[in-house]
Amino acid sequence: MDLSEFLAVFFEECYEGLGVMESGLLQLDAGCTDAEAINTIFRAAHSIKGGSATFGLNEIPQFTHVLEALLDQMRDGRRAVTRDAIDLLLESVDCLREMVDGTKAGTELNAERIAAAQRRLENMLSTADSALEPITHPTIKEESPGDKSNLSCWQIFFRPHAHMLQSGNDPYRLFRELATLGHLQVEADLSSLPSCSEIEPETCYLAWNLWLEGELAREQILEIFQWVEGDCDLEVKKVEEHAGEPEAEVGSEVQGEGQAQTPIETSSSPIPNARGHKNERASAGQDTGSIRVSIEKIDVLINLVGELVITQSMLNRFGEDFEQPQVNELRDGLIQLTRNTRELQEAAMHIRMLPIGASFNRFPRLVRDLGNKLGKKVELSVSGENTELDKTVLEKIGDPLVHLVRNALDHGIEAPEVRKAAGKPETGLLQLCAYHQGGNIVIEVRDDGAGLNREKILRKAQEQGLLSANDTVGEEQVQNLIFQPGFSTAEKLSDISGRGVGMDVVRKNINDLGGHVQIRSEEGKGSTLTIRLPLTLAILEGQLVRVGTETYVVPLTSIVESLQVEPTRVSPIAQRIELYKLRDEYISIIRLAQAFHGHSHALDRGQLVVVEADNRRVGLSVDEMLGQQQVVIKSLETNFQQIKGVSGATILGDGRVALILDIPGLIQGCIDRSLTQIAA
Amino acid sequence: MTAKAHSNDVTMQAKAETHQYLTFLLAGEEYGVDILSVQEIRGCSSVTPIPTTPEYVLGVINLRGTVVPIVDLRKRFGLAAAQFGATTVFVVVRAIGLDRHRTMGMVVDAVLDVYNISPDEVKPAPDVGNALDHDFVTGLATVDDKMLILLDIDWVMNSSINEPLQTH
């Protein structure tokens, strides 16, 4: 039987569950008594356990069972929520995540680590907890009949005969009834399940082991199974209570309501139904009216919208040249088409967009762990989690963000004593915020730490030969030095930072996404890193330019201005590099005709397009400025290779291919060339 | 353009595996490629040149929404550039380049017939020293008394994709 499809869904849900557990644990404060919060974590653990048991993955349920037991104690108020417990549970979640990763990849699990973690959990479980507090329940307490110490634990073995389902009896219903009596745990026994081709849906192949805890008598259990007496094998055994577990507190017997819905779903359903049940549970858990769609379907849709944009611009071209009487209607129709297309395109783009909160939510854990490790007190404040961006960008921005946060914690925020001495509050503040601005999404990482130390940076730069002692360097340039490869002012390496391979990779990754990163810092006060990213990857607003006989596209967001060349403002250096005096600054000129085709032409017969990337400006010399339009980005690498200075291609309205210029790449190339030419 | 299938005249046991090859004319010589790698034959259209690519990469074209590079095999073999005439076409092939499938077009002077050739009939190219790079030839075959040079299309694909050259 091919379980792989169900397995894929299961793994996805495991990760979701682990995420729920982690964020739940992080929000749990020591001394917390909110049963519902603990319950959420418990439910997630329980689902993972049940699901993995269904698939016959043995290590995971075993491990999760112990985790569950601990959580169970907490939610019943039999154990107080302490920081140690939370830390241990968080570690166990990590361990569990590794196990899921390993199982999914088919690699061997780290048995030692698992055993060690499990032992620690079991240790904690067996130590009685003295400082207990009564917990509050959101639901109304039921009056408990009589004696509170009448808690009994029953083990039930239930195997329906093959035809039991045909008499209309549903094991699920039976279990639900059982759950109203007390706390129920169910485990399915799949040993008699034949292969999928042999299964008959109306035949029962499963057996179940159930554990029921509560104040109940054997008769109550037997009553529930009355209907199926004779159609099943039933064994009801009373189980000895665990030695060492403290007596139940006041709140613990109220289990009916909260529990009824939870434990049964995943573990008890026979495999053909597994998927349906899982989806049910998933949608019950997060009722946000959303749907899971495969990424390929979205990409198909986006490609189609892209083609539509091309067709529409083609028609627009025809529309412009028409001289017939019906041209007004045609023009109106085309305007309408343009509007429809643009709206459709925006809607399609938005499908791929997800809130950035998804990326931000790993940071509370990271900050907490890192703060502990470094001995620094840091408070994390996150805002703008609902700001949306494209899924691909979201995935790729994760690592750079992690690096920036780590830097802020390692280099930025000072140790509590240092902060106190400087008159700052002991706890440092790290702010992550995201918002939309123009056609971009802006992400800021702000800390109130020590800021960039200008002295140190200058010294390091001189050591590395990037600057000489006499260079005058502007504030911005100093700060940009940290983005150089191999640059680090850390005195010693740690596994967190100091190797100097971080910031340049961060900037490269951000540039690859079509964005830029800047830093603003004030010594002693703190630093702010600002990342700007475009909202969409597949379509960009472009300015068409003509160079010789070819048309190129310059991304509109990189254009600062365009102007007619005044020959008097052109000054060469060493006869090889040309500079243009643009108001108060000198910018380099890149003659595109020469760079791309090898011809040169008179500068003053064309235009200069001033473009900017990473705070650096360059003038591109072109023959003519053509129109502005939206272009669909087509990849050159799909069938060919990456070309320096070109970020992609597009298809114009006339069917021809036009190359899209890579502005940061061109500027960098220009700088590299200048450096080599000056040195030569 | 339609390709006609000829049956092979050379006597061969019917049970031997025969491959079909699309043949074309290039600078007066006949070349053949495995027909399974040929995606389509396309009339010439304007090619957008790409900077910093070798001379034999003429540029890219728009193939129903995909950007496909066009290679001039004459230049690749160090011959004079192709003159675009009435029969000049692009043969669009799909082959493995740098570990995955890619689509590429080749400029040929004219397309000829499709032949069935069995592996027995393919002879290795003689080693003539370094006059010409012989890696692109998988073998030679004789059809209708003419020599047919069988092209290794994966090699052509792979060697056309390089590390980007430096700008001048």
C-alpha cells in the first residue's frame, strides 16, 4: 500500500504541530495556570503521537508519550509550570523535530540524543512536584460525585469482529462515549490490516488499546460496549496507578468537556479515512477560511497572467497606430483590457504572498536561547507581522534575517553591566518591524546597543588594505565597510559570529532578491538595518532604452533620473574612465554600447540614465529612451546561463526578446573595472 | 517543413535497433542528430544578441514565451559565419546541459531527410590530430554513398554553456 502521499501530509502537519508546541511553550510563563494554553500544546503533541503511531513510526510515539505525560500533569495542575520544565520541553520539541526530519529523510535517528532527552523527561516525571497551584479552567466545573480519590485507570482491549461495522456500529462513537467518562487515550492496532487492494471498506480489520482514567466503574464501560457485545472481543482490565504520582488536585477530575473532542481523531481511524480525519482536525484548529494549494498550480496561474500581460501590450501597440474610425472603441476596449489585466495580475501575485510573521516567529526562540547563551538580557519586539510578501522572498529572507539578529545580539547589545554603566536599562531592546513602502516591503532590525564603532572599523579597514591612512571617508562609507567580504571587527571568533563571512553574504542574498540593505548607526545608541525588497519577483516596471539596434530594459525602481548629456560635464580620468558632473557629485559613466556591443558612439547624441544601487550611482549612456511598461521576467538560465550585467530577459510586444539590465551587477562591474584600471 | 522518413537501403537484420536521425546541411557537410532530441524546426526570426557570450552564440529568441539561445555551429567549428538564406532554419533541440534538460536552437543551412541508422553502421571518427575538436562527433555513417557526421548534441549543449566571460 502506498502511504507516501499520506505521509507527506502527515509530515507537514507534524511540523505545524511542532510549531504550535514551540510557540505555545515560549508564551508559557513560569507559574502559569492557564489550562487552555497548556492544553493546546498537549493536543499538538498528542496528534503527532497518534499520527506517527498510525504510520508505524515507532520512535516518535514513544518519545512523544513521555512528553505528553509531562504536559498532561501540567494541565491537570499536578505539576507546576517551571522555567526548567519549559526549557526541557523546548529541548524535547527540538529533539522531536529532528526525529521527524530524520524519519522524513530516511536517515538514521540520533538514538543517543533521543534516549538522553527521554531519560531527562522521565526523571522530571517521576519527581513529585511540591509547589502546586490550583489551575483555572475556562469551562464550567462539573460537580464531582462524592469521593475525589476514586480515580481508577482501566485498560481496554477492543477488537471488533470483521462484520461489526456492517451492523452500523462505529468504533469512533463508542470511543467518544468513553471519553465522556474520563480521560481517554487510544492506540490502534494495525496488525491485521491487509494490503490496500484487498481492503473492503465495510470490514473491520483493526483493534484498539484504550486507556481510560477517571472516576468510573467497570459497569459504565461495559454499558457503552453493550451494543456490540457479541460482535467483538472485549477485555476490560483495571490498571495499577503509577507509584509516586501525587494525588489529584481539585481541578483534575473535570475532564469531560475539554477532553471529549480531542484525543480520538488521528490514532483510531483506519487508514483509508486517515486523510479525511486529518484535514478535519486541521481545519477545526485554524478556522481562517484558507485552503492549501500546491505551489505548481499557482505558478501556472502566474505564468498565464504573464502571457496575458504580453498579449495585452502587443494589442496596445496595434491600438496606437490605428487610423480607422472604430479606433475609439478599440482604444476604450484596450484601456479596459489593461485595467482588467493589471487587476488580475495583482490578484494572482497576492496568492503567492504570505505574512512575514511566518518568518518572524522563529525569532522569539532564537533571541531567548542566544540571550541565555551570551548572558545578555534582550527583549524582542515585533511589529508588522501581517505585512505580506512573496513566498519565495519570504523563504530566502529567513537566513539573512537570522544573521542580522544574531549580529545585533552578539555585537550590538551589550552585557547588562556595560549597559547599566552607560545609563541604559539592563535589558536591551531588539525591534523587528516590517511595512510596505512604495512598491517595496521594508524590514527593519533595530537595536539599542553599542552601535558601530567608527574607530574600530577604520582600523580594520586599514589593516585589510581597503583604505589607506590618509583617506577621508564619509560616514556612510564607513558603515558600508562592514559589508565587505571577510570584514569583521570581532576580537575573537565565536560560533555565532566573527568569521566575517556573514554580512557580505547577507547583502548578496538580498541583492539577489532584487532588494538592498542599508545600515544606519549611532555609536553608543544603537543601529538600524533596513532591508528593502520588491514585492513581486516575476513582473517589473521597466524603462525601455535603445542602444544601437537593440532594446534593453532598465528596472524603473533603480532609475534616479535621466538627462541629456552635456559634453562639458564629462571628464575622463587617466583617459580610460569617464566621469560626469551631476550637480555636486561625480558619477561614472558606463557606455552600454561599448560594454555590450563593442562599438562606441558619441555621448552627446544620446541620453544618460542615472541609476542607483546600494547608495552608489552610475550613469548609463543610451541612444534613446523608449517607453515605460510592465515586463514579464523570463529566465535566461533555464536554457542558457547567467550573464554578467543582465538579470533576465523579457518578450516585448513585437515578439522580440529584450534583455533586462542588472543594475547592481553593472555598477559593481564598473567599480571592479575602475579599480583594476587605476591599479594597472 | 516536413521531414520524410526513408528506409535504410543498407542490408541489416531487422531485429537490430535502429535510431532515427534528422540530417541537415552545414557548410556543405551533412550532419545528423538523434531525432528524439529534436523538438522542432523553426524558421529564422530575429535574434537578440547577448553581451559577453562567445561568437558562436548568436543570441536568444522567443520560443512561445520561453527564452532560447541560438548557436551557430559554423562558428562553433571555426568556419565562416552562416549566411541566412531561403533554406536557413533553426533546429531546436532539447538535450542535457550541465545536469539538466535545456532547449537550444542551432542554425543550419538546410534540413535534409530522416534516416534509420543502426548502431552497427556507425563507425568511429578517425583521429586526425587536433585539426578539429572531435568530441562533438559520436560517429560516422554512410548513407547513399555520402558520409554523415553524427553530432553529439549533449556535447554541443554543454560546451555552449560556460562560465560568464569578463566584460571588456
